[in-house]
Amino acid sequence: MAETLIDDGAAWAIVEGRHGDPFSQLGLHKRGKTWVVTVFAPGAEKLWVRTSKTKEIEAAHWGQGLFLCPLPRKSKYRLRAEGHGTSWDWDDPFVLGPVLGEMDEYLLGEGSHKRIWQVLGAHLMTHEGLAGTHFAVWAPNAQRVSVVGDFNIWDGRRHPMRRRGATGVWEIFIPGLTEGTAYKYEIRGPHGEVLPLKADPVGFGSEHPPANASVVRRIAGDFGDADWMETRAAKQRIDAPISIYEVHLGSWRRAPGDRMLSYLELADQLTDYAADMGFTHIELLPVSEFPFDGSWGYQPVGLFAPTIRHGTPEEFRAFIDAAHRKGLGVLLDWVPGHFPTDAHGLGQFDGTALYEHADPREGFHQDWNTLIYNYGRTEVQNFLTSNALYWLEEYHIDGLRVDAVASMLYRDYSRQDGQWIANRDGGRENYEAIAMLRRMNVTAYGEVPGIMTVAEESTAFPGVSRPVDHGGLGFGFKWNMGWMNDTLSYMHKDPIHRKYHHHQMTFGLHYAYSENYILPISHDEVVHGKGSLLDKMPGDGDQKFANLRAYYGFMWGHPGKKLLFMGQEFAQGREWNHNQSLDWHLLDHAPHSGMQRLVRDLNRLYAAEPALYAKDCAPEGFEWIEASDSEASVFSWVRLGKAEDDKIVVVVNMTPVERQYRLGLPEAGNWSEILNTDAGIYGGGNRGNAGAVTAEPVAWHGREHSSVITLPPLTALYLKKA
């Protein structure tokens, strides 16, 4: 009887996992004048269709685990099977209608769905009266896509998905699957080949590495940060004090037993510490799920999943909430420039170059052995833009720092002649990547007011932090890599030679207002054999600390927002190691605890004095007093805010020689020495001006008043009109 209820070709295609439209065969269908339930249940020896609490109809076995059962009329039903000494029952997913609506289908097909995470991925829901999980994935060139996991013995024949027309999206709702279910997609490629199992590109959770299946997770939740969200915009403007603490969560601090801290522990310890230190923001190295610890997160596979290394999405949300309650913004390092070649990732996702370029001259990073997104593909551009919006909306992230922007902007980035393909005009600019970045910024700022985006961009590409409608890329800020390279090069030199390189410290002012700059001393400066920041300083132990204190004084007085990588605030002695905690025991030693106190005081002074931040991005906020005293290696300038704001004078001595130095001052009267990096509490020699300086009517440095001040060796002084 079973043979007459299904075509043998279709039956074999189901059994062998080759059928491209399984919903046309499985479930309840009218065949001729008869309603027939078709079920594929490998391992079952008998199967019954239960149409009411009491009535069961035994199905005929076609063979190979395929069962068919005629019904007298169209009815709701459940299934029960027996086999190998056990029995089980379940709701049939193939009798249920689709979840995605026509508008979702249209927007996904058009590549204009701003919030693809609301329709793709794995969502816990109730559908047609049944609780379970809905899965949806984009794989346009696949012959068949299935959800696999422990729940179906990782057998891709058991839960093949429904294709949604020309969108290339496949979906299925599986009743009974709950939060914590591990799953992957089994994909039959365009040539009939079964690919390595794939993690969900829009999955919200993952297994603990080295396991790499996606995990069903809820992402919705409550926040208690309404006060922060209402005031955030004002705290992230270019005229606000912004001082960023860059953190790698896995190695900031470890728990006993060398265990990584959880999001909940970090919500307590890290946020308290950063707030006490006077930082305004915490910036996290990438937290999107990644397989290899040694990549520090810069080779992500799960762009929509906070890494499980520290806890669940709910616990990550609690960490963000705790930071906001303490008045701290949280920025995420976001990596849209490349992705790893791991078999379970995006590479050759449906058996074709779907997310990446097929030609390695466009689609492969030689430096990092990673794949490059095909930014010109509408769905890929939408995937990335939507991912940026996801973190901002679902987790209340305050901003994104976009990694390796230069590698995206130029087609010949780190390539020799013949290894890259020119754009349509024969040039090197990557028009498609530029369009994606602009779209991301327009979407982020347009949909989530008050956020900030930051570009790590190391070239002179114009208008990185200018609005898109003014021809820019639309970022809020840009890392000032030139300033960082020049000033660290200068600081590395023996002070006796610094007079020949004086321009390295002043050159940044020639372009300081061409972008909205952040001055970054990031993780990149303390890895790969570069040593620690303290290591870069010349001289003996005391001079190394004095040099670093003077450098921080120079940095906090210089136009631009501030960023320090963790450990630099207390002068970590060794190079950063992602596998272990920072050396917090160093705080038992006065030079290190003094450095920490200096950074804390610099942050607090910076936030308290508008002259130090309000016009960071405007030339009228800065005046040189003396930029050319290379012989003494002394730099001096005035920082200005609004007319009613106190002026701040900064003077820095970059030699180990104490000087009696005549300094031109903006006004007559008494000036307070409000910060001295040589103070004893910072580990210095406690030399200076006893807290006060008096301006005399002696013209100097082009100003009508001046004072002879004591300028301690390797020291930065800050003066304020008393």
C-alpha cells in the first residue's frame, strides 16, 4: 500500500537526503482524494499517527525509515514511533506553515532588511500553538539545507529545511527544541556534495572552544540603564572628555586557578576599576565568537554571538548594564574586514564563494590567511551593516571601533603588482568597501542616536570622520596612528638625541584638526616582540618611569581623545600575553602604583577642565607657547575652551636635566601648578614650583608676561590661572 502513496523517485530522494523541496513530500498532503501523512524516521520499526488523545493509526513502512499513513480527513496529529526497544513521540515539523512573512522575504531578497537577526538565526518562539525553535539561514546555491544536532543524531536527512523562493533563505520550525540546544547546518552544495557542517552565520551563541557548534540562545532582556541612555549622546560628542580603557577580557585579570573571569565577575571588578581610574569608556577587543584564542578575537566566526568564554548573552548584557550604571560607555572592536577559513565558518558557505570573493586577488588576505568579504554583494553588505546595528540595539553597545579599515579601503593593501584587481576606474580604492562603511555609519547613527563609531585607519584617506553627505566615510572618530608612531619613535630615543627629532612631537599639530582624532596607545604597541610601553623608554629604571610619566603628561595635554591599553596605566613591565593575567602584583611597588595614580589624576583633571577637551577637534582650542625649543627638548602650549573656561598651560621637558626655564604665559597674575608628573606621589623626585607660579610683566615667547619656572627633568607640568 505504501508504494502507491508516494513516487519512488521522491521517496529515494528523501531517504538519501537529496530532495530539494522536502516540505512537498513530508507532512500532510492530499494525494488524489486521500490525505496522507508522510514521515521519515530512521531507526523506527513502527510508527503511529495520533489524531486525537485516544485514536492512533499505524503507518505503512515504505522502507528505509519512510512511513506513510492515510487519514480519513485532514486532521491535526502527533507522531509516535517504536524501534530497537524504545519509543518516542513528537510533533511533526513538516505539517507546519512557514514563519517568515512576505515582507521579510522581500526585504531579505532586496538586501535591505536592516535587522536580519530578527528573522535569520535560531529563535525560540511559539508557532501554530507549539513551542520550539525557528531556524533560518541564507544559502542560495544549496541543493538542500538541514538543521542537525544531538536532537536528530546529526543526521541531515531528518530536518531538511524549506526553501523560500528566490531569496536563497531556508527555514524550518522544530517543535520542542529549547534554549541551550547545539546545532549546525548540513548543506548539500550546488554539485550535490555534502559540505563540512556549518555554524550559523546569525547564531546568537556558541559551544565552548574547541567545540564550535552554534547554540540556541535568547537575546532579549531588560536593562536598567535608562539614565545612561538618556545622557549618552552628550558624553560621546567631539566636545566631550573621552578617555578609553582598551581591554582584552581574557587576560585583564584571572580568577584563582588561572580561570578567565566571567561577564558577571567583570561586571563587578572591571567596571569598578575603570570608573575609579577616571576612564569614560571601556573598549573591548572583539567579543564576537572566535575559534582561536591566539587571534584575540580578530578572526571571528560568530559575528552575532558574544563569546561563551565569559558566559551567555544574558550575562554579557548584565556586564554592559553594570558599566552603564557606573557611568561608563562600552565600545566593541568590530571586524568587518576579513574572516577566517575555518571549515565551520563562512568560507564557501553553500559550496560557492558566497560571503567572500571567488578570486583570491580580491578575496584572500595574504598577511592574515583570511578571507575578504564581497562588499559589492548586496546581501553581504546587508549582513555586515545589520550586524553593526545588532550590537548597538540588542546590547546597548555605545559604539564600534572598526578594525583594519585601511585594509578595506584599498584593493592593493599589502599586495604586489599583479596580485590585485583595479576598480572600475583603474584605481586602487575599493568602492564597494567604501560604500559598505558609509552605509554602516549612516545606519548606525540614523537608527541609534547617541552612539559613536571609530576607525582604525592608518593612511591619509580623506574624510574618514566626516559625514557621508559631506563626502566622508561617516565615522565619528579616527585613531591617530601617525601621532602614535611619531611620538613613540621620539620617546624611544635617548634624550641626548631628541633635539634632532623635535618635529616628531610637533608634527601632529599640522593635521590635528583634519579628523576627529583619538590618540591611541593600543594593544598593537605591546605585542609581537615590541615589548611593553615601559620597555620602549630609554634610560635606567627611574628614567624609564620618568619618561613614561612625561609622555602621558604630553598625551593628556595634547588635542585628541585618549586611549590606553590595559596594563599601561600602571606601567606593566613585560609584553602583553593573552594567556595570562596582567601583573597586578607590580602595584606593590611605588613606581608602578605612582604611575597608576598619575593616570587616574590625568583622567580626572582632563574631565574637570573643559580647556583640555572641549575643543579637541578645533584649532582655536590650542596655541603654541614655544614649539621650536629643540635644543632644550622643551614643548609648551596653551589649551583653551570657551571664553569662560580656565586656560591650561602645559610645558614638557623631555631631557633628564632640571631647568630654570623662562616661560611665556597668557595672562598676568598667579598660576597654580595643578599637575606635576615629577611629584613624589607619582614616583618622581618631588621637584617643581611649590604649587604656584607668578607671571611677571616680562615679554617672552611672544607674550607680554612670563615666569621663570623650575622644570624638573623628564616632566610635564600643567598650570592654571589661580
